[in-house]
Amino acid sequence: MKLVWKLLRQHISIGQFAGFTLANLIGLVIILLGFQFYQDVSSIFSSRESFMKKDYIVVTKQVQAVSALTGKGNSFTTSEIKDLETQPFTRSLGLFQPADFSISASMGMKNVGIQFSTEMFFESVPNEFVDYDSSQWNFQPGDDFIPIILPRNYLNLYNFGFAQTRGLPKLSENIISMISLDISIKGHGKSGHYQGKIVGFSNRLNTILVPQSFLDWANVEFGSGEQVHPSRLILEVYNPTDDRIVKYFQAKGYETEDDKLDQGKTTWFLKIVVGIVLGVGVLITVLAFYILMLSIYLLVQKNAEKLENLLLIGYSPSRVAYPYQLLTLGLNAIVLVLAFLVLMIVRKYYLEILETLYPDIIIGGIGKTVLVGLFLFVVVSFLNMWVIHRKIAFIWKRKG
């Protein structure tokens, strides 16, 4: 084996292998950095709540001056709903169902001397639009427990407005979730008392959300029985960057709450940019693979006569190919380690910027990126070793 190593060292081109190492390092860093960057920043463009699927937008009608003065509502008619549902950009459509009865709620914490009582409202959306544990997000007639999802800005208004000016303690989401609400319902000559439990907070829905099963039952039990047209729709589109959505909304006078359509566009463009970056990284890695193969081929070709002699005197093709395979494996391992080091340095730099701009950003680990790097290392190394073995085997067959 020492003889094979001596032959190998005679014609090694440091420049060729350095070029492969550099090209492969650049390609691998681009792939890993692009993948990790997307993992780190995706939480900025997605909602913090886990129960709301991120591709949905809430559609409302523009409030016109005439409607405000005459008291005419901005509800969606059946024909308008069907028309929106049949548009080519629509994947699925759901209705906000309002409560057709009066609701009041009280909440108190005697140990700190806080007692609240207020009129409120309920709305619901179909369960397929709410990604929450079905065992908790459910209601059956006879239950005295109602799960509730609140807008997060309600809590912010209390903490940074009411509580701060009154000298009251601020409440975290965990504390609020442990507080039980006393819900009183009246309507159609009937009344009922229930316990409400806040199970989540939403950045995307500016409403007090309860299960669809509860409102279906309560509107029959306490409502007037009249059909209530929804004033808001929840819409899932195929492509949030589709300009037909904006044109359609402008023509119909529709709006999206909190510019969620723009946020969807940002997320869509982020995915496109990351995809392009990853594509460039893969292309550079493939080119680096060919540079290495070309270098190995030239190295083998220069030593072809001596390798043939080694094969003739009893060396097997696998044994002759082993030094070349070990060389490529070592180069790939060096590239992988250097790529991880570069990734950690660059990630530390951009995370400092992101945490300054977005203090609430949720930063994950690099476990998935490490797995991607190891996967690429295994695949590229296997291909390198397989191609080298084929080249040596070809020389052996040709000599035979």
C-alpha cells in the first residue's frame, strides 16, 4: 500500500485539489446557510400562534360613509360568497359565524383585588381552519365549559394601557390562560351560565373565537332564528402573490385585515429567494464534484501504466482505488467541517441583527442543517468513491 501512496503523491496537483476544496466549500456553505437562514427568519413572517394555519387571510368589506350613516351593514351576500369561492386563486373558503345573542363575561382575581365585567361577542370559523387539539377545541350540548381564543392585542391593550395607567399588575399569557371566565348568555327569552377558558391568543384574528359546534347550538338555543350574513370571510389562496387577488379585491371593495396579503407575499418571496440561493449552491457543489472527478481522472491517467502493473502483480482494483477514495473522503470531510465553522460564524453575526430588529423572534437550533450537511457529505462521498472504483476497474478490464 505504501507503493500506491508513493505513486499517488508523485502527480498530485495542489492547485487542482485546492480549487475543488474552495469550490465545494462555497457551494456547501451557500446550501447550508440558505437552509439555516430560512429556518431562522421564517418565524418572523409567520404567526406566533400554532392553532392558525399561516396561509389564510381574513377578508372584509370596506366601510363606506353611506353605509355608516344609514346603518346598512357590510355583510357578504350568498352570491358574493359563491363568486369568491369560484375564483381561480381560491383554495378554500370559510365563514365567520357571529353570535345571535347577548353575551357578558366577568373575570376576577380576589388576591390582587381585580374584578372585570364586560359585554362581549363571539364568532366562530369552521374547525378545518383552526389547527388546535380537537379534544379541547370542541363543545357538546350540556357542557358548561367553552374554549376561547382571544386576540393578542386585547392583552397588550390591558398591559400597556389600562394596567400601566392604573398601577395594576401586568398579566402574561400563561396567567390569563389559568383564569376562568364567567360567561352569561341571554336571548330568545332564555339564559345560561358557562365557564370560559382561554386556550390561545391570536395575532391574525381580531375577534373572540369559540368552537363552531358551540355557536351552531347556541344560535339555535338563544338566537332569534333569523339568518345572519357573515361580515368576514377566511380565505386560503394558492399563491398570495397572484395579482388577480389584488385586482379582484379592489374591484369588489374588499380588504384584508392587518395587510395579511402583503405578509403572505413576503413569505412567498422569501421562499423563492431561498430556493434560488439553494439552487445556486447545488450548482456550485455539482461543478465542484466534476472538478474533483477531473482531478482524480487526470491523476489516475498519469499513473495508468504503473497502476496496471500493480494490478498485474496481484493488487485488487479495490485496494488500488483505496488511496484515491481515502483522499476524496478526507477532502470532503475537511470541506464539511469548514462549512459548519463558516455557518456558525455567519449565523452568529446575522442573529445579532435579527434579535435587535425583532426581540420576540423565536430562534431554533441547527439540528436540521447538520443533518442536511451530513446527508450531502454521504451522498457526494459515495459518488466520488463509486466513480473512482469504476475508473480503476476499467483499467483492470482493459488490461485483461
